[in-house]
Amino acid sequence: MLYKKKILVIVPARGGSKGIKLKNIRPLNGIPLVALVGEVVKQLDYVDRAIVSTDHLEIARIAQEAGLDVPFMRPDELSGDRVPDWPVLHHALNATEEKYNETYDIIVMLPPTSPLRKPEHITMTVEKLIDGNYDAVWTLSETDSKYHPYKQLTLEDGLVGYYDDRGAQITARQLLFPTYYRNGVAYAISRNCLLNSKSIKGHKTSAIIIDDPIVNIDTEFDFKLAEILIEKEKAN
């Protein structure tokens, strides 16, 4: 509990990832991704409960060994690769509250695919949600100017065009305003936002900007990059 708020961590970890088979239990430096979440959560003494939403028995077993609860198995209709975050979190919150006869004020989503997260990243996110009375707070990273939306191009019928016509006016990166992307480190969401707004992003959503190197794993290259960054941090 933090500031008298009951906090539920939800770790979404389905078994049907297509890019990398069973990605959520793929070892990174010998530790499965979902177990890495468990290691971080153990350092957050204000978390009242941490559960995993999964449709896969082996993911459930590894998660439990890492100290995470698995009070239910995710239903098939919420296990597809096109199912968004909100219905998964909505189901997980309701199922957990019914199972344990508890009510939670704040829901924190920690996807296993962002393994470089640190406890302080999560704490800053939750504290900002409470202090600012926000609907939600997400962790973001600044987009490299090379990938700014105004510098993106299209290719149709062999012809290059600007993704956004305003890109034609950009002659130097100094003309670009900062943009950000979700890095998957943490999402803190109020109960009201999740249940009543039916969204993980309400009308009043803020952010924690993380300057540390972050990898959100989708590919084999991402795994290798994460390993390199971990080894570099250990060396320092």
C-alpha cells in the first residue's frame, strides 16, 4: 500500500507470441522474462498483490516460482494477438478482486517484454499518478530524431512521399519538436479510468520520461541488444 492506496500489479503474458515462440518465458541471461518481472516486484514493498494473466500453463508455473500469483487462466477470447490491453486488464482486475474479495485503487501493468525496467521506474510512475490525481501515467522514451514522424516516408507504386506533408518543411533536426513512444516499462492506471472510462489512457494522462536505455523485446535482435546492455551495466 502506498499513500493508503491498494495497488495491484498485472503482468500480461500470453503464450501465443508469433514473432518469438513463448517469448514471455524466453531466458535473458538465464532468467525467463516473466521471472524478471517477479524479481523487480519483490523490491516494491508497497504492492499489495502481483498477478499474471496468462493462457499458458508453463508461463503460469514459471511465474509462480518467481513469486507472482496466477489466480486464474486467461480465457481464450482474450488470448489472441489482436486483443488490446484494456479487456485483458479489465478481466484480470475483476477476476482477482472476486477471487480474493478485495478492491484495488491502482492497477500497474508490467509487460515482461521490457526487462530493463528498474524498481524506481515503477515507483516514480505510481507516485506521479497519485500526486497528480491522473487517470493514468505511462513511461515513455524520447524518439530518436531520425525516426520522427515528420521524417517518415511512404512508398506507393514505386513513388516516395511524405507520411506527413509537414515533413517537406523540415530542413534540419532542430526544427523538430520532441516526440515519444511507449517503452513498456510501466503503466499506472486508476481504478476509475480502467472501469469507467474503459481505457488504459484517460482524459488526464501524464508520463514519466525514462532516459536510461530501454529495450522492448519483439525480435531476436532485441534480445541480443538487451543482453549487451545488461552486460555493459554490470561492467560499470
